[in-house]
Amino acid sequence: MKKINSFMLAILAVCLVAPVFTSCDDKDETIVQNTINNIVSEYSFNDSIVAKQKATSKKDVAVLLVAFGSTWNNAFLAFDATKAAYEKAFPEADVYICFSSDICINRASAGENVDDNGKIVKRDYYEPRYLLHAIGAAKYSKIYVQSLQVIPGEEFAAVVASVKKFMNNGYITSAHLDDAYLAKLAEDEAIFLGMPLLNNPEEDVPEVAKQLNALYANEVKEGAVAFMGHGNPDNYDTFKANVRYTQLEQALQKYSPNYFVGTVDMPDNYKENVMERMEEKGITNGKVFLHALMSIAGDHAHNDMAGEGDEYWNPMAPESEDVSWFEFFGHKDYTPVVPVVKNHPQGLLELPGVLNVWIQHTKNAEFLEDAYHSMYPEE
């Protein structure tokens, strides 16, 4: 299926409000109509696939895993393994997975990367709205939506908004969902939201720290262990979730002062800030083990963290975002080490103890009580 890109959706949005501002010309109207047709086709396709799955399995519970996405084959394999783990943990449910990133969806479908044998890999993933609509069209009696985000930040807010829009029949489609069905989901308290990995600072943060230390206790005896998360810029720090990275570092340092947690986007917590904190503890050289604090090892892990070579180093601007953590620490008298499994760094979903935290969040997921006829997560 052809994916709908952000540019076309932007045109659609402009043209739909055109009477207020201006009018779209014939060419734009054609683009808009084609875009609508493609969107409707996307809904129909997913409705059909999910309907067949439900008819085959005869299950009445659905679990939808919502990831940001990736274009890397090793990440696809991690998502496959995660889906399989959920199927084992929830034998009564049909499990689906979707991407929230249009860019990842489009590039995965186009085959942006290759597998370890050099073969181009194309994967079709879909946005939450399509899978939610399809699950609703199939009339599952109980729905769990599980965020695969690490922190309850901007991307998680988008997941919440998607669920609320689904519950309010808010998507463009040729056939709206049965509103009586949606009302019954709300009445029966049968729509559940599983929280991100580090949602609860009192419970999740110490548990994830415990699991990470169990894996990397030997590394931290040899040198520093630095985790690279994503983080959000200040103006996108939804729910003030960036603090989870600081809290995780503090929890890890109860096991060893040689643990550090930085990000690619959180202000004052970049690689240079991590190095400053290392120096404050007297760590000015030696090994630095680098791990991705992200659900999967995709572009950020392979490039921003583990990127090796001149293209990842800029002597004129060593703190530039184009400089990888590997090259940055390598040029600062440290010896960077990126542990790999099957030629790739690992993401958090590939760590069974950490994945189990997400699974427990799904098992403990609460009814999203304000989902029906309430569109915004802030209210």
C-alpha cells in the first residue's frame, strides 16, 4: 500500500480550511481528492487485514503496540520479537504493532536500509489511526493500546490523542465506526492505555535501573557506562518528562557512580554534559561503554551514538550534533566501546528484563476514562 506523506496531509489540511483563507486551485483540489482517496483506501486495507485476523483467531481482545518507528532491519526484527513476546504474554489477544512516524513508515516501505546480507528490506507499517479504526471496525470487545515510548513526553501525548480521536470517530474515512460500539467500550471501561517505560519515577525508574545494572555490572567495573536517550527540546518537553533521564542516572548511580545518562535532544544533557559529569567524578580517560536508551537501535543508535569515522567528527565543532558519541569520546582521551549483538547495538525492547516492564504496564493498564467525547490529553 502506498503511504501518505506529511506534505500531502499538509496540503489537505490547508485546503479543508480554505474557505476561511483562500481557495485551492484545480491542481490542488486534485491533489486533495487523491489524498482523501488514498487515505480511505488505507483504512479499507487495514480494516480488511484486521477483520481476517479476528475471524481466524476468534479472539475478542486486541493489543495495539505503538512505536515511533524505524527504517533499520535489526529494529524490524526487534519489533517482531516484541510482538511475539506480547502474543505469549497475552494468549487471549490479537497483537498488532504500528508506527507513529510518517517518515519512518514511508522510508520503511521504500526500503531505505538493507539486512546484514546486503538485501534491501521493505516493510509496511501503518499509523495508529488506521489500526485503531480497523480494530474498532472488527468490534473487539476489549482494546489495550500500549505505548512503546521510553518517557511520557511528546510522542506519548500523540498516542493519547490518537486513542481519543478514535473513541470520538474523528478520522477521515468512508465509513464511520459504529458510535454505539464506541459508547459501549466507554461504558464497559474496555479501552485501556499502557504507559511508557519510565512513566512512574517511584516504581519504573528504579526497576529499569535494576535491570540495566544486572546487564552491565561487569562493564561498569571496567570503565564508565553511558546511555544515550532521545529527550525533547524545552519547547517540546510535554508533561516535563525529560526529568526521567536525570532520575534514571541517579537511580543507576546507587549501583555505581560510573553510570551516566545523556540524550540527543534534552538541553544541558548532551554528550558534552555527560563528559563534564564524568570529569567531576574523576573519570578523565579509560573505557566508555555506549548503549542506546531507546526502544530500538535505529538511526540514533547507529549514527548519533555509534557512528565511526571522519564523517562523524568535526574538529572545528566537536560538540556539534553531527559528531557521534563514539567519535566525541574517542577524541577526548577516552576509549569508546559499543557492545553489539549480531553486528548491531541493542535497543531496550531487546532486553528481556526491560521489555517485561512494558508488558507489566499493559497488564496493569487503566481504563482511559476521559477518552470518549474528550479530545485532548491535557484535559
